[in-house]
Amino acid sequence: MHAYRAALLHCLADPCEVGDAACQYFADGLLVVAAGKVAQIGDAAELLPQLPAGVPVSEYRDALIVPGFVDTHIHFPQVGVIGSCGAQLLDWLQTYTFPAEARFADPQHAREQAAFFLQELLRNGTTTALVFCTVHPQSVDAFFVEAERLGLRMIAGKVLMDRNAPEELSDSAASGYDESKTLIERWHGRGRLHYAVTPRFAATSTPEQLDLAARLLREYPGLYLHTHLAENQAEIAWVKELFPERSGYLDVYDHHGLLGARSVFAHAIHLCDAECRRLGESGSAVAFCPTSNLFLGSGLFDLARMDAHGVRVGLGTDIGAGTSFSALATLDEAYKVLQLQGQRLDPFRALYLATLGGAHALYLDERIGNLLPGKDADFVVLDLKATPLLEHRLAQSQSLAETLFALTILGDDRAVRESFAAGVSVHQR
């Protein structure tokens, strides 16, 4: 057992649904952790006298403890091309993504990149992510070995591509199915790890491969489906050429049985109301990836439309087209994307999207996403004096909402003082 004393803030529900009751805040709080789970949360003055003798208490001054951030869409093989110039989506794939991913045929390279990638996540306070690997099974093994060593709750899978991809990055419908099945049986449900069936996007999979992806989902209950949807206008036109018999991009996935609980579609920018309604009624989720949508010039995500149709939404950094591992920096861009459309991102809704909302999108909100007793003790200590500017700005704050908003606009990896996974410190600044 160990106790942590600081200001504590977490979400109990979506602020859009329950208003002010959505968040719980303790100005001088105590988080008690035992056996990797949250045991108690509350006011320090109330809980400290109840602690058994000898329980250590770590105190953090000028700090805010929040749940670990949840990233619902990111590519671990693309770290090496982050910040590469001058391409939109389809050119980005050919120019940067495919050459970077080809290097993961080397197991040693995959291991080195997995270790660096996961440390970057933790340095930014992200304790759970839905992750693209490459077509190579060894990339998945390398990722899960390191995630298991760190005791993290992570979701990942082998990319499926049996057409319109370089030969060295292509599988077949049959080999993709067989290799995925082997990886599922090795990793899914092991410790805190989950497997995601991962067709890159409709344009790089044949109908046969999409059918076999759906077969895996039927054969192994609890799997995830992770892919891309309606990110770029040229991409949408290409998918329409490849699947002329389908009514739209989403209908390709729907026809092949890929919508439903734990299906996560990255981007989902250019959709009509009928498609959003179908996502909502199927229980599927979308990943809002503002930094990559802006960087690649793809478009502006319409959060209000998704809300109107009851679609589960999580936040995604989408490294490497995304430009920061930081959930705080990503929320900064999310605020601006919505401002451009006349929508307002409330700071408590922003926290929800980065924590409990992401967990809800991944159907993990019974395990992670807030600090209620019984949840996994995944949490982050944020330094409210991380930079001179942040310290100066927060000294002027008149409310918790103002403090949280300034933190999401001005904060980044420097604000993360310490990250914990299942009660274990996995990063210290």
C-alpha cells in the first residue's frame, strides 16, 4: 500500500451529459493504492488518519494528479518520421510511412523502437494506447514484450495489407489471417495486453482479407478492430474506385462485418449524418486526431456531429503524422480545430476525452480512465510550475476550470512529473 498526496482531479462521466457533476476534485487529496489498484480517494484530512501504520505517503507540492492519458490512435513504427515535411495522406504513406515500416523486418530494430516509443508515451503521461505495429509479426512481439515488462495496459496488432502496398510490406489474405491468429493466441488477454485486428485501411486490403479480419473478430471474443476511415478526400475517392458496389467508405467496413463494440476508426472527418448514425448505433468508436489532421491538411473533425449521433470518441495523437506524443498538446490543437467550426471544447470535456472518454471508446472504462476505487492505478502527476510561463499564468487563475484550460493550452511533456502504471512508477522527470 502507498498513498499519494496532491490536488486530485478525475472524471466520473461525460461533462456533456451530466454537467458539473461529471468531475470530482480534491484540492488537498489523497490517493491510496494497493496491489496495483486504487483503494481509496478523497480529502487528505479525512483519509490520512485512517491509513494503517507504516504506509508511506508521497507528497507532491504544486501538482495535480489525474488519470493516465489514453491515446486511441498511434503508430509506433512512425516515430522516426515525425515532423517530415511536405505531403498529404497518400503521398505521406509512399514517401515516409512505408520506408520507415520496412525497417521493422529487423527484429533488433523493432525492439529498440518499441522501447523508445513506450518511454515517450510514459514521458508524456500516456499509460494506455491503441497502437499500429507493422505487417511484420516481430514488430508486434517486440511491442508486447516491452509493454508487458513495464506492466502497461496496451492494445496493438499486426497490420494487414494484401494489395496496393510495397512487396516487402505485403501479406496475403491467408498469411495475414494465420499470422494474426498466432499473435492473438500468444498475446491477447495476457496480463494487461489486448490484441487489435489491424487492416491499415480499405484501400490496402482485398475483400477477402476484410472478410478474414471479421472472422478473427468472431473467433476470438474481446478483440479490437483498428483501422482508418474518411481521413482525406483523395483517399475516399480511391476507396470508392476500389469498392464501387458500396454506398460509401464506412459501408465497406460495415459490409464486411467490421463495425461494433471495440471497433475504432481513426479520423472519421468526412462523413455524412447517416454514417455517423451507423457508427453510433453499432457501438463503434472514432479517434479524434487533431495534430495529424492539421499537419496533413486532411480536414476538421466535427465533434458536435459525433455527439449528436452518440458516437464514442477518444483522443488520438496519430504519431508520426501527428506532431506530439503529449495529450495536453493534442488537446491544445483540438480546441483550435473546434474553434474554427464554432464549437467550444470545455476544459473538463477535454480532460474527459483524454482519460475516461478514451477508456469508454475502448470499452475499458470499468478498468481505467478515472481514479475510483477498484480501477487500475494508472495516474499522472502534473507539475503546475513546469515552465516559467505556466507558473506565471496559473498564478493568475481564478478557478479550477481556468487552471485546467491553461494547462491544456500551455502544457506538454514538461508538465509530466511522474507516470504510474498499476501503481508502479514507470517514469520520473
